[in-house]
Amino acid sequence: MSDEQDRGLARGLTNYGDRDFSVYLRNSFAASMGYSREVLKKPIVGIANSFSGFNNCHRHFPEMVEHVKRGALLAGGLPIEFPTISLGEVFLSPTSLKFRNLMSMDTEEMVRAQPMDAVVLMGGCDKTVPAQLMGAASADLPAVQLIGGPMMTSRYGEERLGACTDCRRFWGKYRAGEVSTEQINDIEGRLATTTGTCAVMGTASTMACIAETLGMALPGTAAIPAVHADRLRAAEASGMAAARMVQNPIRPSEVINEKSVENALRVLLSLGGSTNAIIHLTAIAGRLGIRIGLDRLNQLSDETPVLVNLKPVGSHYMEDFFFAGGVGAVLRELKPLLHLDTISVTGERLGDRLEQDPGYVDRRVIATAEEPLEPQGGLVALFGNLAPRGAILKRSAADSSLFETEGRAVVFTSLEDLAARIDDPDLDIQADDVMVLQNAGPRSASGMPEAGYLPIPRKLSSKGVKDMIRISDARMSGTAFGTIILHVAPEAAVGGKLALVRTGDRIRLSVKDKRVELLVDDAELDRRRAEWTPDLVPPEERRGYDRLYASEVLQADEGCDFAFLQPIGSKD
């Protein structure tokens, strides 16, 4: 039998106790699929395809995968597609984040267990890309992230529409009685009219930009619209790049390091990107033993300007960002702040990339560093007795008049409590109160959903109130906006101070000091602590993946990964 180096079909053999028999049997079954003996000698490029009928963002993947295959073939590889779990944000219950780690495990184990020399990861909808990058980092096989791309915008009357910032804006108007039922039904069919991810700088687009900045996606590919021909050319180029890495391997552990992670944080801050990206980037970095401290995030945020004028922070959409110059234009503006010696999956240094002709840059969409949209980054971490391990505020999408505020807490003890009371006309709440949602963090029954965007109570929205301070251990969509404090750690479900807040308590927010404080004396908090009981179903009373999740998920400041998926020896 062959004594060739273990690659292609000879890689990772099924264990029958006889290596040559394993090769013989594998070749036999591969031949049943029509492969010639000559073809089976080629190195294999796996294609992890997260297409699903339950993922509207990925419905163009069948066409895209054919272009990946063509690229791999052109570069001398044998492309073999395989399915993975797919996470369509709006089609999953209770929330897609709960299944991100499961998808990362699926990706890691299938990449490791099946015979491939490199892999192209096809993702888009916002949890698929971080899941794939987490899995790729752990498997550490040469990998290229291929982004599905954002959808194109539509129209409602004279107004341009794109999911999903406009979804939330019009829903708010509907709740306030400014839009009729007939109008909202019409708008519903006009918000998302093509394949692709949300048309704004939500989590999906933010993670696409982060993947490119990290170096895991090909330069210039993050922002290409899903339906643009360049997206197909990017698919072909990704297949070629993966095949070329067989001869010159570049592993995720060489691309993702402390410097490239810091570059990604800079870009996240300059985009005014999704708060979810902090959790995802923390989890990706954590797979390689790289820690992201929220204090370091604040240091970077203080010196990194917001440059990108996209919804929900600005007024434009992802297709505008693509035509304006995309991630490359942002990186050139940030060049003095970046580590230029990082590499991409092509082997190219970031500094060398930025020396190339930038082409046209639309300054209406991407500002200069000298004249930024905001002088400081879009995200800020808050600390204090209410969030001793940190919380996140997207200040670029918030009302700055609320940044230095003290108000009365109005507490909702669960999502069910919120749903039951939020529109009660007798709800005791004023515009200057602080809305607090408990038990919506990673270990809660809800699994940390995008519920941190607490709706303005109807009795206030009908009077024109557009924003209030809202605090929770939940997340919010990257497409959302408002003065919303998220990811409070530790969460209420594990006994964090958030669990001890009562209606009528005073809460002080200071963005300047990066603090959020519960103004209740320690003696009273000790009394409440003694009376507190967790509102949780114990892991031992659950089954299957739900049991695994409940017992292993980490807090928001640790990326909500599973403890056992961290590198061995990285946790105390």
C-alpha cells in the first residue's frame, strides 16, 4: 500500500487495527462516489457548509459552494463539501447564542475527524461565523473563513429600508401608535428582500469585518453584498487560498494572536459595531488561550475613533460600506494604531496590504481619523458594584444626555414578567427611571437572548419617549440602539448583584467614570442576599445539550464559551 505522507484520503484514518486496510476500504468507498484513482491522490479541501432551510441569510450558499469548489480545483485540490449545524437567528428558540458552542464543537470535530488538509468555512448569520472561527481555532487546521455577505436594501415609499435597525425603528413607531397595522404589515414584507445577513452594522457584519481583520477571511471580502458577483469571485478565491495552504500551511493559531485580536478590537470600536462581538471575539481568542480584558477594551476605546457612518450608529447601509472602501479603508485610517506585522491566511502582512492602492473611499460613509464621527470608540465597559466583572454599553448608539444619570430602578424579574407588565397602563414608571431586567443571562432559562433591548413602555412611547436607561444581563441585537447596559457580570441567575436590585432602588450611571452603581447600603444587600434563591432548574434535572450548556457555560466576560473547550491548563 501507499507510504505517502498522510494527507488527502490517507489523513485521519478510521481505526480498524490495520492501516493499509483502512486506506484500501476508504478508497473503495470513495470510488463508489465516482472519484477516479488520480483524483483521490489530490489534497482535500473540506467545505464546511452551514446552509439550512431554516437560515434565510444562507439561501445563496448552494450557488456559492460551486465557486468554492472551482477555486479549490484550479489550485490543485479536491473539494469535498460537508454539512454543519446552521444557526438562523430568528428561527431558533430560546436564542441562537445557546447553540453557538454546539456549532463550534460540530465544526471542530468534523474538521478534525474527516480527511481534509484545509477547510473553507461558509458562514454568515451572526453566530455561525464566531462558531466556525472558534471551531477552527481549536482544530488548528489551515482554514479560510468565507462570509455570506449582507443583503441589499429595499424601499417603503420614499424611504430606504434594510433589516434590522429599520425593523426595530418601525416596530417602535407601531407600539407608539405612529404606524397603523396595515402599514406595519406592508413594511414587514419590505425589510428583508434578498438573501444575505442584516443590511446594517449588526452582529453578522461586525463579525465579518472582524474575521477579515483577524486575517481569517481574504482581504476585501467582508462587506461584499450577498448577491454581488464579487461574492462568487470571493468564494472562488477562498477555495484557491485553502488549496494553496496545503503546500504552505498557515494555521489559525498563527493568524489569531494577541496582536491580531487587538487589531480586531480596534476595528470593532471604529465601526461602532455590535456589542455581541465582544462576547464572540473573547470566545474565539479564548480557544487559543488569549484573554481579552474589559479594562484593556476601555483603553483602546479611549483612543480609537468611530469612523463608519452606518446604521444603527449612523445613516448608511452595508452595501454603501462596500462601495465606500470596506474594511481596507478603515484599516488604513487606523494604521498608526495597528500591529502591522500580523498575517492573513494568504501569508501577506497587514502592513504590506495597507501599502497597496486604496482606491476610491467615500468619506460620507468612512470618515478620516482626523475628522471622525466620534473621537472615542463605539463601545465602553462599565464596572462598579452592580457589575464587578463588567458590563457593556454601546455609547455610539446611545443618548449622551443620559450618560451621567441617577434614577429609580423599575425591576422586571424575568422575560415573562417583562412581557406581562411592560404595556400595563398602570405600570409605575417615568421617563427618568432605570429599567432593570433580571435573569436573562447565559445561565438563565432564556440562555442570554437579545432581550436587553427592553421596549419603551407603551404609556411612555405614546408620549414621545424614545430612549431610557435599560440594564440587564442579556444581550441585544447589533442592529439595535439606545442607552442600554448589557452583559452584566456576574449575572442574576448565579447571584450577581443584579439579582438583588428592587424597584425603588437608586442606580447611578457615569459613562465618564465607566461606572454603574447600585446605591443601596451593604447591610441591606446582605439581608437581601440571605433571602435570595436562584431561579434555575439545576443541571442534573436537565438532559442532553441543555444539561451540558447549563453546567459548562461561562459568564459574558469570558465569552460564554464552555469551560471544557478552553485550552487545557488555561483555567484555574
